[in-house]
Amino acid sequence: MRRPVLHHLSADTAWLLMIPRPLAATRRGGRVYFNILIDPWLSGTQTDYTSWLSKQWHADEPRVPSIAAVEDLIRETESLASGLRSGKGRKSNVEDNEDLSEVETFIDAVAISHQFTDHCHEETMRNVHPDVPVFATEKAIPLIESWKHFRVVQTIPYFSQDPDWHATSVPPLPEWLGISRLVTGNDMLYFHSALMITFNNQQSGQTSRRSSSRQYVEPEEEDEGAEAIIYAPHGIHSDSEGLDLVTKANPRIKTLAFLHGLEDITLGAAQQLNLGAHNGLKAQRKLKASYWIATHDEDKKGTGIVGWLLRRRKISVKDAVEAERKRRRDS
């Protein structure tokens, strides 16, 4: 059975998630993976508001330095997985039963977690095919729409009081996959939030949960649970109600991978930016995530006031585990 493939495209927080499509789709000659590009910033500088405030660039050249290189990576993986010969001259992918030789882009969706330009980078994203749907947070939507590049830009729904992952499978996503946002109620800017990508590619696919009016119908008896990749580039508080909803979800959600940074980063002495490994370990314990993967820990080069005020504290997983053990001994 094929499993998801996660590629770290840069030392910072650009990712490519390749989720195997349901077997029924690949039997019809479709591609093997559904490919989601997450927070792509692959080249150039990023500026928040003005360069005198904050301007940054990668300290380490991304191993996958362009959208063209991302396409090549996916094409090679598809070719190996499907045994089909890769080719050139590709059209936009619309249906599952396309021929690989006619696909113009292998990227099926872009997911944007924040409006900040190290997550939502115009120079990089303008190289993504305009037919690729973009799923973004509310504050990122106006920025992306101002480029007048993408044909479909969708707001990512919140995973909220009716915690059924199927409700987050909004068109044009396939019904077996959803994208949602986990938030903390007292975090007004939702800086410490997460994207959750849920999927169940083992369903029979015989029963649609969407009616013509986009209401959901009761499924037939089968496992309606999902696996999830939870991506929290700045961290999400371990006591967040968003995480509580995941643990109580019905149908159940099993967290396969949890992406949360290790470094504790503050702006000056007071403003907490990245929550770091101590919080990450607590959140991982709550989610019972099978894998914890570090993200957004690149010590980028930069200029501006923000760069002068940033304070980084490097914390390893070992440090976090030892601190946890000490707290338990002392309690």
C-alpha cells in the first residue's frame, strides 16, 4: 500500500505533500499522487510591509529552488511510481483519467497558512500554473487575488464545532481529501494556528457524501475516519481548542505527521513568535502524532528592525523530553 510522501523543499517552511490517490482512480489510468504545495517560498527575498521593517532571504539555497524543479520532482516520482514514461508538452490536469504525457502541471493544489510573504510569496507563486486551485487563510485571500493570476482561490474553512473532516472537502478538492484550519480562540491574529490536511484514500468511492445542494448525506457502513497532516509553522498552543477538536473528531482523525518547529523565537523580550519544542512536544503528545517533523527553523539572513529584535533559542527534541521528565519528577 502506497503511503504519503512529504518533501521539505527548503530549509525553512516550504513543503510538497504527495498523497496517494484512491486505487479506483489509478486503475482508470490516472496519476498515482495528489500533490499539494504548501507555503512555497523558493527564491528571492521576502519583505513584510517595508524593507526597513523586515527583509529576509534564505541562508541555505533551497534544494528544490523553483516551481519548475518542483514539477520535475513530481514528474520523476510519478514516473517511478506508475511505471509510465515521463514526457513534455503538458496540459492542465482536470480529470483522474488523464495521460501523463498530456499533463501541463502536476501540482493539484496550493495551501497557504498565513498572509506573510515567507508563506505567501508572490514571485514563487506566479510560476505556479494559473489553473491550480489555491486554498488560503482569510487574510491571505486579498493578497493572492490582487495578483490576478489564479483562477480559483478558496478560503480554508475552520475545523470547528461540527468536527467532521468531510465538511472540509470543498470543491474542487476530491471528496476523499479535506483542508481546514485549527485555531485558538484567544489568538486574535491566528498567528499560532495550523493547517490540517485530512484524507481517506481507502474508501470504496461508491457512495458520494455530497448531494447536488452540497449538503452531506449519510455514508454507507465503512471506515469513514481519516489520517491527517497537521502543519503549524509558528506552532499551535498545546491547550488549543483546535487540537481538542481533532482528538474528539467523529469520524475519528489519526494524526500521521505533525509539523511544528523546534526553535523558540521571540520579538524582543515579550512577543512570542515561534512556540518551540517544549510546546511542540506537548501538542504531539495530545495528538498522538506518529511523526513530529520540524519546520520554519531556518536562521534566515535579513535586514530591518525585526531582524535586530528577533531572539532565537535552539531547543532539541532531547531537551524537550528531558524537561518533560523533570516536570513529572517535580510534580
